Amino acid sequence: MPPPGPLKLLPQPIARPWGGRALAERYHKPLPRGEAPLGESWEASDLPGAVSRLAEGPLAGTPIDQVLGEPLPVLVKLLDARQWLSLQVHPDERRAREIGGGARAKSEAWYVLWAEPGAEIIHGLLPGVDLTALLQGLERGSLEGLVRRVPVHTGDVVYVPAGTLHAIGPGIVLYEVQQPSDTTYRVYDWGRGRELHLVQAARALVLGAPEHAVLPTGLTPGVNPCIPLVRCPAFQLELLLVDRGERVLFERAYTTVLTAIAGSGWLLADSGRSPVRPGETWVVPAGVDLCLKPGPHGLRVLRAGPGAKR
């Protein structure tokens, strides 16, 4: 018997030196204690020490892993970058096993919710740059001629497979879906003085870059289309556009995570009717049907779930 759903989750504010206040201002996310900038809001997590809790209903406050009885298939965050994030890399499954020490594989994808004019990311190394050249540049404190800088705009989708050297630039607010892992190896931190992990990063790094950083996402014709954004072995991500009427999300054999990103509306399920506002996140347990009903300005929802290997 599946648990009642969908299950609305409480966000977890994470202070980061590169963050700001956009997540609080745009999506009403709670701020960290004190004056620390809000860099990340963890929306759906069951990592140790950072397990999401239910936001409402008779089980309010209960950790999501206790309700589901199984791990979440993905980790979902919202990020606000006011400064450059560290230049970093995550291992794939094989390299995580070789590195050891509790390392876990981590591929991720970003949906750009808002970007200032001229905003850019770093996504991979330039052609011909090898590990020696990268390490020499890092020792000099210069990334010139080493990394691929890519402009991004509101609505862009970026896939960051494990092993890709990457960083998010200032002036970007984004949604991130990833494998459930917090393994990050920094190689450059823009003078902030935090710990670097050059040895582990060198073992995790895949030279070069994927062919495409920003993925094409053409609209699907028809009423209330479902647009596939990323499908990979680690996870899948879709954009649901609900402009009129209702969209039925039929029962699936696996748990998914829904995050509203624009508009408003309602989630209709056997457990009741819940209003939907931008920035809110729900877990939909396996075997639960529901309808998305848009408000007067439509509804935009990102849906994340397990990858094709499951």
C-alpha cells in the first residue's frame, strides 16, 4: 500500500559564501541563521544529516525516508549564485570506488530559472588541455586558456555528467537535480581560501568536455506538453507545461520529485487538493496518481526521477 501523496517537503537553507537572497525573495525560502548568504535550498534529500521532512498533513515533520521506506532516487536543490562557485568535479561510479573514503558518484543537470545578461558557466576543459596543463595553470592561479566558458540564459538546460570540470557563474538562479551524493572535489576557489582536493579531482576528472553544454529543448506541440530535458543512466528530468484544463500524471512504478517553477495551480489526488506555488517541491511515491490543475497564468513544473538503468 503506497503512502498518501503527493508529499510536500520543507526546504533546507544552506549558507554558502557565494550566495545571496534571491531564493528568499523569489521563492520565499528560509534564510540561514545570522547574516550568512543563502546559496542553496535543498528541496528533496535523504542524505545523512540532511534528510527532508514533510511540510504538512498528519505526518508533518516526519523525515521522508521514514515515510517512503526507500531511498529518494535523486537530490533536488535550488541555487543562487551571486559570485563564482568553486571550480569542481565529481566522480563517476568507477572512479568513486577507486578513490574510496565514502566517495559517491554524482552526475547532475541544471535548469536555469533566471540569468543576468552576460551570465556564464564553466563546462569542461578546452580541446587539447591535459592534466599537466591544468595543474600548472591552477598553480599560477589562472584559468586562461584552460576551461570552456559557456553563456547561459533563462530557460537553458545544462547536463553535467560525472567527471566534467564545472562552475556556475554569478547572476544565475537555477534548479539542480543530481544523483544522491555530496561528493565534491574543488580545484579552484577564486581566492576564498577553502580546502582544495587536487589529488582526488585528478582521479575523478574526464579530460575535454561533453559535446553540448546547453541542451536544446524545443517545445512539444499539443495541449499541456511534457518536454524531456535530460535522460541519462543516473536520472531523468522533464518539464511539464500545464496551460489549461488538467494534466493527469498516471501511476508510475517509481518515486518522482515535482518542483513548481512558475505560475500557480493545484495538485489533485486521492489524499486531497493542495495549492501549488513556485519553488515548492513534492515527492510523489510510486503508485500514486494525481492531476495538475493550472491557475490563471498556467503552471510550470519540473519532474525528476530515476534514470534508465533502474
